[in-house]
Amino acid sequence: MSFIFKALIVGCIAYFFFGAILADSRHADAQARRNEAQSALLVRLEAMHHPEVSLLVDEWRRAYPSPIDARLAELRVMAERLQADPASAKQFRVATKQAELDALPFSSPFGAQRARPGIGQ
């Protein structure tokens, strides 16, 4: 009986240990795919050679070096719209910054904050 109990404990420990390793590996693979997708989108945007788009790309890289799925989806939408109208990059920079200010858990005693261009600054 003692042998079966010890074998069961060792089996459970091994199961949880290897399960955690596999979960970490899957998470790392998913993050690598997101990083590759983001890099490809940013390279495509840089290839437009538009000054405002280049600023947006630089700010995005600094603010989101490892994107989550929501940020990657946001970047995909931005890339499509910037392909159609590169001059709208400044509005995207302001809108992204304003969304970050609006998401803060507190408000300023001096009134609503208005964003200046720049992501994550």
C-alpha cells in the first residue's frame, strides 16, 4: 500500500511538472508568433517612407516590444488604415495616447487630460 501511495505521489508531481513545462513552451511559441507578426507589420509600415508613419512605428516598438493579442489586432487595423492614408498616422498617435490617459484609474484635479502625439510617453 505504501509503495502504491508513493508511486501515485511521484506520478502526480511528474504530471504537474511536465505539464507546466509544456504550458510554458506553448506560451513562448505563441509569443514568438506574435512578435514575428508585429515585426512584419512594422517593417511593412516603415517601407512606406512617410515621416509620421516612421514616428508611429518607432513609438510602437518602444511601447510594445512584446505585444499581446489585443495590441497586435490594433496594429493590424492601424496598418490597413495607414496603407490607405499615411497622413492619418498623427491621429493614430494622438488617439492611442488619449486611450491610455482615459484608461488611468484616477482623474486629474485639473480637468481632463488631453493627449499629445506619442505612444507610451
